[in-house]
Amino acid sequence: MINIGLLGLGTVGSGVVEILESRKEKISSLIGEEINIKKILVKNVNKKRDIHLNKDIIISNFEEILNDHTISLVVEVTSDIEQSYEYVKLALNNGKSVVTANKALVSKYFEELSALAEEKNVSFLYEASVGGGIPIIKPLKEELILNSVDKVQGILNGTCNYILTRMFNEGLDYDEVLKKAQELGYAEMDPAADVEGPDTLRKLRILGSLALQGKVGEEDIILEGIEKITSFDVRQIKLMKSTVKLIGEVKEYEDGYSALVMPTIVKDGSYFASVNMAFNSVTFEGDNIGELKFYGSGAGKFPTGDAVLRDILDIALDFDRKQNPLGHRILKNNNSEIKDKYYLRISESKENILKSVEDISEKILSTKDNIAILTNEVEIKEIMDIISSLDIEKDEYFIARILD
Ligand SMILES: NC(=O)c1ccc[n+]([C@@H]2O[C@H](COP(=O)([O-])OP(=O)(O)OC[C@H]3O[C@@H](n4cnc5c(N)ncnc54)[C@H](OP(=O)(O)O)[C@@H]3O)[C@@H](O)[C@H]2O)c1
């Protein structure tokens, strides 16, 4: 019997428990023994839970998992970063393998935890941390043995994609769709981590570091969220027969790499334009394999629980090589030198603003109420310098990169 210590019994944790229960026989016949959740650590043991379980296994003291020598695998699906970091480190140090869905934890401590797992000859797997139910981490790691991967792109946040899809397809206002997303449970009451982009940034940091085989840190990624998009922008961009997606991209060039998370204008009919509502997609390019596209549910109890269980099965079947998948390349960040075309809207129409953006304008779309332009190919730094030189608030502009 393989005993698991589960940390967290929220959306993902209960998905793991329920899938494991419903597929018990299939799993046992595949691996030749039973997978058993022996203890479940939660924050509040007295919370009423809508799940059929022996209450005695729900605990609040991690030591009961750590010191149980029959538990060889810790599955971390809490929403906590620092406390979980301590638990995961202790588990790895004690020779227990770890599976996690916690992208904030993986992103913050990626190098350290990956190295520790290798040192202790145990597994550290995190398939569910990027793209929810989409198998992406494992295929990427496998292709990295045969390929150099120099580009990863993705729509990595379902909340943002849901908001943008409904704004473009139904003409709804940002606030209206955000409220609907919150009512449906797609968005948190505090939506900042989704709409301002940190959630996408963390997933890109994980994918980018694996792909480029060197550290792409959170601080190395340019970040713009979708929270400032207005119906005015939607109308302008629809006239371009295009739509907007929040896309994370890491790309390697001969002399460095760029990494950014930005609202991105994609042509109607293009691949990314077809990824709608709460779906996610990741694409990567390898020198042998060419471009691969992955599409599916980026979140949710069962898709995410399924991804966690795939990692558990890989460990149970001893499929994981237990080798640190991160490389040691020293990467040169080239963000400031990357040139693209952009859509820029400033919600004020003043003579001095128009003058300041004139030099970078390829086309002026509007000067009434809002100034909206399409830029020629410029460095993002140049636009950001112009924006900071204007006397405007952070929420008074919206910028989107134009993808060919
Ligand atoms: N939800 C998704 O679709 C999804 C998708 C991909 C990745 N993830 C990631 O998966 C993780 C879990 O997400 P979730 O949606 O399941 O979260 P959730 O519903 O908020 O559940 C979190 C669980 O963790 C427990 N917990 C929180 N802090 C703890 C601590 N310090 N010690 C012990 N237990 C603690 C909570 O205990 P109580 O029950 O007592 O409050 C709860 O059971 C997160 O890191 C999230 O980013 C989620």
C-alpha cells in the first residue's frame, strides 16, 4: 500500500480524494497495490466539509504526517505559500516525495526545491501548477531531452480569458463580467492575482525556466494585466478584426531571451483567438518537434485533481527519473531590447499627450476623449518611459502587444 499525506482539502484536495475513490480498482490493478490517503492536514479541522471521509484522518498537526514512516508521499494542495514551503522542505528532507498544485510555491522556490529533491533522491512533481488539467510539464520535460526549446507561449489564466472572451463576444463591460465571473466562482473576491497577471507570471516563470534550462525569475518578466481594458478598447480592437488575450511568452534569441506577460492582440481566426472562456492553452517550439499545442481546462476540481493524480501515478509506477529537470544556463535577459508593435490608449485627450506619443505612432485611432494609437515597432521600455513622463495615473492607460 502507498500511503499519502494530503495537505489541503479544498477544491483541488477534494478532487484528488474523489477521483482516487472512483478509480480505486483501476489504479490498484495498474500499480499492483492500493493508494491510500492516510492523513489530511487542513487549517481548520472543525470546518463542515461536503465530502464523504473518515473524520479521524483530518488533522491540524503536520508532524503526524512527517513522522509517519509509512507515508512516503506528501501531496500539497493548500493555498498557503510560506507554511507550505516549510512543510514541503521538511517532507523532502525526510525522504518523502512531494506532488504539488501550488504554483506560487513552485515559482518562488523552484530551484531550491528541485535541487533538494534530487539530493534526497525523491520526486518533486508539479504538473497541476501550470495549466490545471492540461498535461504540459511532463511533455515539456520529455521533449527537452531531445530538443532545444526556444519559445513558450500560453493563455494561462482562465479568469482573464473568461473576462476577455465575454467582453469581446458579448460587448459586456469589464466590471460586469468580473462580477459574473465572481458569482460563478471563476474569479476570487480579490481578483488581483488573476487580472493583474501574477498568476500567469508564475506559470510562465515555471515553464520558461524549464524550457530555457536556466533561471527565468519572476522579476525577469515584464508584467501588464488586463484590469485596465475598457469597452472603448474592445471596440477599437474589434475594428482591427482582432481580439485580446492575456499571453505569457518566453522566447530565446541568439543573444538573450525575453519574457513577458501582456494583453496581446491576436487576429480573429488565429489559434490563440480560438481559445475562449475559461480554457487555457500552451504552445512550445522544439528544434526537432516543431510547434506543439496543448489545450484544455486550466483549473477546476476534477481537471486539477486529475493532473495531481497523474503525478502520483508516475511516482507509484517509478516513472519519474528523480533528476533535477532544471538546467544551469546563465541567461541574458533582453527584455528592454525587444521590439514590437503596440496598441496604446490613454484615457485623456490632451495636446501634450498626443505630442508625446506622436513619434512612436504608426496610426492614430482616436483623439476624442481617449487617445488611442497603434505604434510602429518600438522597444517596450520606450513606451513605458513615455507613459511615465506623462502626468497620468496607472489606471488611465491600457497597452496591448500586437502579435503577428
Ligand atoms: N482551484 C483550482 O482550480 C486550482 C488549479 C490549479 C492549481 N491550484 C492550486 O492548488 C492549490 C489549492 O487550491 P484550492 O483551489 O484547492 O484552494 P482552496 O479551495 O482554498 O483550499 C485550500 C486548502 O488548503 C488548506 N490550507 C490552507 N492553508 C493551510 C495551512 N497553512 N496548513 C494546512 N492547510 C491549509 C485549507 O484548509 P481549510 O479547509 O481548513 O480551510 C483548504 O483545505 C493552490 O495552491 C492553487 O493555486 C488550484
